[in-house]
Amino acid sequence: MTHLSVRALETIGAAGYTDEEWARAAGWTDGLWRGDECGCDDDRCVGHHHETSEECGCLPILLDHIAQNREAYELWRDYRAAVEANDGRGDPKGYDAAWSRAEAWVRRHHPQALTFSLDAVVNGMRGISATYAGVDPGFVGTTPEPESPGHYRQQLWTEGVDQYGRQQALAAKADERPEALGRAGR
């Protein structure tokens, strides 16, 4: 088992995580860290992405990505609660609040987006999506916008993703059969 370096522990702590919480966020359900000492969950990071004496460039990005996913997860949870409130009749104030938060989230994390939606379904996936100018790049989670030639819609966050950015079904499988993913406990 790899131990986190002092620098990684300081960075992770400044983001509000203990080392055990960070290990769980990276997918190790037992809370034991198995990634690289720099805090990256890729155990090949040191020596491949950076030298031992250098800071890990991955760690701040990973922390930001988890914060972004956590915010989207909570936003989606509040949106679905507003939609399903009052025996399916909805909660207009909660609905409006969720849309306002979603707009702020999209503008902050995806400033190039032209529009956004909580209602659009992209390739069968519900979640937070946005439209962009340009030709559909063909990525997973994108689809052309037939009503707006030269635009495409992209799924930014998908229902079924946990607050750490992992598909919940995958996380459940990891708990049942960790060896199936190539690393014990992941």
C-alpha cells in the first residue's frame, strides 16, 4: 500500500478531505490509499506525469472535478425532489431554485455553453446538459441539435453518477468484485 506524501496530505486537507475520505473518493471503499504518493489515483503518476520532487498536476484537477461532481449531484437531487414533490405535482419554488443553481453551475464550469437544460434527454441519458456551437464531435454523450443546425447538445452530468463522479452501478460492482477492475478494493 502506498502512503500519501506530506504535500499531498496538505493539498487534500486544504480541500476538506481526510486521507481516508480521499481514498474513498478515489474509489477504494475500505478507505485505504492505493494510488500514488502524490495523491493521484493513478499509481503510475510519479515518474510518468512528474518527478518525485515536483507537485502532482493531477491532484488539483481531481479535487476540482470531485467538487464539480458533488455540486452537480446535489443540484440534481434537489431538482428531482422539486419535480417529484406534492405527489408529482412539483414544487415551483424548488424547481426555480434548482434551475437557477444549474445555470450558475453551467456558467461557472462550462462557460462556452450557449444554453443548458435539466429536462433534455441526450442519447437516453437524463441529467444536466448544454448546447454548444459547432459540429457534433461525436463524443459519448453528444448529439446534434436538429432544431439548431450547427449546434450540438452534450451531457455534462448524468443521473446515476455519484457525488465523486463514478457511475453508481460501477461503484456497486467494485464493492462486490474489486478484482474485476484490476485493483483490489476499487
